[in-house]
Amino acid sequence: MIILGIDPGTLVTGYGIVERKGSLLRMIDCGMARNNRDDDMPQRLKAIYDTLCRAIDRWHPDAAAIETAFYGKNIQSSLKIGQARGVAMLAAVNAGLPVSEYAPREIKRAITGSGAASKDQVQFMIVAMLRMKAAPEALDISDALAVAVTHAHRIAAPTAGTSSWKSFIAAHPERVVSQ
């Protein structure tokens, strides 16, 4: 399975393409759409869309995964990231790809074991996990690869969920404490 990971941003949107064969992961490609602060928003969004469409057309991924928006105190930043996420998802959906979303803390936890890991720690682990010869040129690219790897882990071992307490008790009678 080939997975496109996306770390959205209006100045830099990173992407990473990872192939999963059994338990093995390998990086196929990575890159970014880099915009200038002076570019107007429609031009930035077009650059993101075009970059992702080229990567999709070249590698034909089976699925896409994107980082969810981080909600900070600056509403303008949140709105801009939302626009970048929108065009990234549009590029994937237009190509017929299913899109999964992962929170930043979930990605960090999947890659490093800690939801509070730094971007440098994530990059270090991604280089090691994918056996890369060198770190990507930007942390946004490492983050995008981390999104793809998180999705690869999730589909390899989905979270075992139950639909109700009754089904949980039936599946795990040893965890029931009687009084």
C-alpha cells in the first residue's frame, strides 16, 4: 500500500509518500510546496494543490493522511491552515483517495512514544524508521512522512474498538470485577 502523508501550511506544505509491504515501510518520495509571504492566498492554495496533484499523479497512492489543525490562540492562523487543509484534501479526494486525519499529538505518540515530542525528535525517529540516509530538508517534510507512517501503523493494527459496554464485557470477561 502506498500512502500520501500531508503536513498542511500556507507557507510550507510538506508531503511524504511511504510504501507499506507487510511490516516493512519505505520512503518513496517527499517534498513540499513552499510559498512566499508576499504571495496572495489564492496563489498559495493553488501552489499547494498543484504540488500535491503532481505527487499523486506520479506515485498513485492508495490512501492519503493529513494532520488535523492545531487550535492555537491566533484565529487567523487557524483559518489559514484550514484553507491549506481544504485544498490538500480536495487534491486527494479528486484523485479518488480515502483521506484519514490524525491529531499532532497522536502522530508524535505513534512515532516517538510521546505526544509531547519535538519536531526534531519526530524527524530523528522518521529517519531511523524509514532508514533514510539523510534527514529531509525541512521539518514539514519529516512531519508529513510521520503522518504517512502513523497511517501505515493504524491500518496495520487498527484500534480494537467495541460498540457497547455489553460487547466489551463479552469480549473481555477477565476484566469484569464482581462485588
